[in-house]
Amino acid sequence: MNSPVPSDRPTLAQVVEQMAIRMTAAGVVFGHGTHNARDEAIWLTMWRLGLPLDGYDELAAGPVSAEQVIDVAAVIDERIASRKPAAYLTKEAWLQGVPFFVDERCIVPRSYIAELLGNPDYGHALDTWLSDRTQQVLDLCTGNGSLAVLAAMAFPDVHVDASDLSTSALDVARINVNRHHLAERITLMASDGLADVRGPYDLILCNPPYVNARSMAALPPEFRAEPELALAGGVDGMDFIRQLLRDAPGKLSEIGVLVIEVGHERPYFEAAFPRLPAIWLETSAGVDQVLLLTRDALIGPR
């Protein structure tokens, strides 16, 4: 194949630039750990060359061999042709700097709830609602287990249950629980919503399927590569959440709170639950993505 960059020992930065140009020209869509072509080109280039991702700035001026350029071009070819998220190619994603294994059995982890667990700029948002009485935590719709792992890291004295309807996703979650040596503190369980979890919980975290039908129909291929079960929330995106809000009071302790991510669906949430006193939590995406509900709010008038 023809090298997409000059073969006379281009620099790493030149290779990254050309790979970014190729992805942009091909209309690749981002949003699974990166938000632009340059960042994704850095990620895939460093991964293919076996170099540390955080070492790019230091290595950018260094030379790359013709053989290495061909190797990098091959993974970019795959990214363009398959339209799979880069994380499915590398089998790794990060949340709050913590690495997680990921593959097509689960969505690529990207929840803003992670910031409330691992980012000091936003973690204080939960402080008002948690205390030393917070002992039992549930990560509902756990996917690859990343939020369960981050919760166990953030709260060293709690026990975390992590549940999902998909047993295939739970197999991936088990890899990550073991990877971070948390098997004694995280229990994985199959459950359709809250039907088969234990409780009562002092904190329930949930990044549920919430994408509305119109948005699902318009998703680019990169997002359609993910399990539909973990994304689609019905006509208005609220199908799973309706059941969750009905069942949650029975699974929350007296001090329990429920934290839900709804992405860009806040208008649909507020239309579906106009009388529910939700508390919207600040994240790097603003105050429209993640909400908190107390048990009292859930059992009060709707």
C-alpha cells in the first residue's frame, strides 16, 4: 500500500496529523473517549506503536519508520472501514484516568457520573447527600463495571453491587473488577432493572438506556456498533427510567439517594415527570446530564 505520509522517517507528530486528516476526510464520528480527529489519531497511533499515551508530547518530534507508518495506517483503515469506536479496536477505555477493558459486549464507558466519583472539581456535588452511613451502593446497568469500580475506589468502606440485564456485559465487568482487585468489595449480579437486586441501598447509580427513538434512528455507525439494549429508551427515552422510579423506593434505605444520567434528554425527563423535584448535578457538561433524587422525593407526589 502507499504510505499516507512521506516514507523518509516522518516524525510521530507528522504521522498523527496525516492520520487525523484521513479520518476527517472519511467522516469518522467521535465521542467514545475522544472528541476530535487529532486526539483519536494520537490514541490509535500510540496504541499501535506500543507507546505510552501520556508520552505523546515528549515523543512527538521523534522519527517513525516506514514499517511503523504502515502499521498505524492499517489500524486507521480499520477504524474508517468498520466505523467501530476506537475503544473496540484497542480493547481499552479510560474514565477519570482509570483504565478499563471493553469490547462489543458492552457500550464504551463515558458516563458523567464518573466525574462525581473521581474528579475533585465535581465530586463535592454528592457530599451533601452521603455520609459515613453510606455503606451499600448499587451500580445499576453496570455495563463493563467502570462506575462500580470507581465507586469502590471513591468510597473505601462501602460494598458495591453491580447489576445488568446482559450477562455478556457482566462477563466484561468481571474482567475489570478482577483487574482492579475489587472482587471482595463488588458483587456482580444479573437483574432486569431492580427486580433481582438486594437492597436496601444508600446510593444507587444508574446510567440507563435513555436515547429516544428519533435520536436512535439518527445515530451514526460508531454508536450503532454498541449494544442497542444499553442505549434505546423507547419513544421518549424514558421507558427504563419510568420503571426505575416506580421500583426505586423499595430498594433505597431511608437515607438513600438515586443518581441517574439522562444525557441530552432532560427535556424528555421533565416532560415525563413534571412534578418530580429532581436535583441537577454539575458536571463538565453542565447541569443537564445527571440528576439526583432522594427517597422522599420518589415516594412523594409526582
